[in-house]
Amino acid sequence: MLQALMNLFSLCWKPFGRDADRIDSIGVIGREGKDGLLWFRDFGKYGSGDFSMAVVQANQVLEDQSQIESGPLGTFVGIYDGHGGPDASRYVCDHLFRHFQAISAESRGVVTTETIERAFRQTEEGYMALVSGSWNARPHIASAGTCCLVGVIFQQTLFVANAGDSRVVLGKKVGNTGGMAAIQLSTEHNANLEAVRQELKELHPHDPQIVVLKHGVWRVKGIIQVSRSIGDVYLKHAQFNREPLNAKFRLPEPMNMPILSANPTILSHALQPNDSFLIFASDGLWEHLSNEKAVDIVNSNPHAVRLFLPCLDFLVVLISVMVVSSSGHKMHGWGGRLIEPSGCIKNWMRASPVY
């Protein structure tokens, strides 16, 4: 019975991404071209929406991943800001939505906070199993991790789940003046925030080095800025903080409890007619744009590529962006990804749910 439900549910969430670039009954592809390292698609129809994208790559390793999955049941957006290598972000991109599908199928497609929590937990457990099974041959993947920002639009409710320091900001119309308010809908987990440092100190009261200020930046154990992520199992399980892991990741003292967490903070927001668009982005964008500035840019020209223009002087910054905008009570979207420095990828996409 469960498999039958899974088969039915899978038809209600269609992928937009690596395997969805063909012309078929659900997609009509517009102008496409390649110029050196630049690849672009100006226009594509997907279900009842459209998208555009462009890619330019200079380096070999791409640590970020992003995805849109859309169908009659709603829309799933994921931004996975990897660090320490691409293994964790790729794993999350390949498995998180699959877990979300399977868990939702158990409740006939209903999405709740618990649905998303379980999907995160199963993805974390799966990555830990991958590290365990690869320990002797690939110990370095124990030090790979990814921030994980997910948005799920289901029955006019937006669920936002975040583990790490990515952010989602809502652009909301204010009255009839054409003004737009910027409302942050996510909670971040970065040691540069006083609340995060306090949380870590309360969880580890006997560890004076739980957060360390290095070169003006607060880091957990002097190593990593984020306190929550998927992966980074070397800071969660003692069996992965030993040889043959690179010495720079090994702690000098025994690890008696997990230092980082994979538990996301999940918020819900009832979508309103004056909710115009959502900006999902990794921390690189917000280092250079305030919430208000980003909303002003998208409100003036609703293409995520415009968000990158103020950042062009900071091309070493790693940025992932997805912009989803409203049309009446339905959400459709366009978005983009600027990946620097390891991948040097610029990627813009536009898609909409099929309700």
C-alpha cells in the first residue's frame, strides 16, 4: 500500500533540475546557447510556469547545490551551501527531497513541520552511514558539510527550514503605495550571532573553547562558523574525529557529545495576497546586501540576476539565490545561483508550481 502511495505521490512532485532539461509534454525549451564557459537558456516552459538559466564555470569543484521540485501538491525549494568539499551538498540534493516525498506519502501528501524534521534527520543519518562505510578509503568526507535552507509551499502555507546561515526574506506589499516591506522568515545559526554563541555555551558549559574569536570571526571550536549543518560528522561523532582524518580537523580533547547539530529551525507563514516574492539565498548574498536592499532590487526588476549586480566587486564570495514570486494566491518563481570561488558558476532559473 505504501509503495502505491509513493508511486502516486511521486507524480505530484515533478523535478526541476539536472534531469529535467528535455523537451517533452511538460516542458517547452526556448533559446539555448553556449559561449565559452557560459551556458544559458533564455526561456523555458515548465508546467504552468517558465524559467531561464545560465551557467559559467571556471574551476573544477562546485560545492553548492540547489533544486526546485514542483507539482499539484506544492513547491519545494532547496539551497545547499556546501563547505569542506562537495560531498555533503550533493548528497543532500540527491536525498533530502526523496525522504520528504516518502514521509509525505505516509500521510497521503500532507506536509507538516514533522515531515520536514524527519526528512532532515533521515538525510543526516544517511550521510553519516555513507561516511562510516567510506571511512578507510575517503575519510575526508567526514569534514564535508552543508548549510541547508528549504522552503515548502503547501496549501497556501510556507514552511521554512534552516540549518546553517542561509536566509529567506519575504517581499510584502505595503498598502496601495507600491512600497515593499522586507520580512526575514528564517533563523540563522552562525557563531557571529550572540544568541548562537550563548546557545553553544549553555550546551557546553565545561568547554571554554566552544567558541573562539579568530581574526575577528567567531568560530565553533575555532574551526567553523555555523553551529548547525548536515554532514560535518567529525564534529558530531567521536569515531570520525581521529586518524586517518586530516590533523587540522581533529580536536585535541575527547568529544563527549555532538558539537554541531543537524536539527533545523522550522517556521511557518500563511501566505497572503500581498506577499509578493521570497528570496532564498546563502550567506554570501547577505554579507553584501541588506534584506531591504535585496527586496528593493527584486521589486524593481524581478530577476534574481539583478541581486548579483551589487556583488560584482566581490566575486570571491559564494552565493546561492532562488527568488519565488506570487501571482494571486499561487506562487511561481525565478531565481539564480552565483557560485564562487571554487565553482565559479552563475546560474539563473525560473520555475512555477503546477497547482
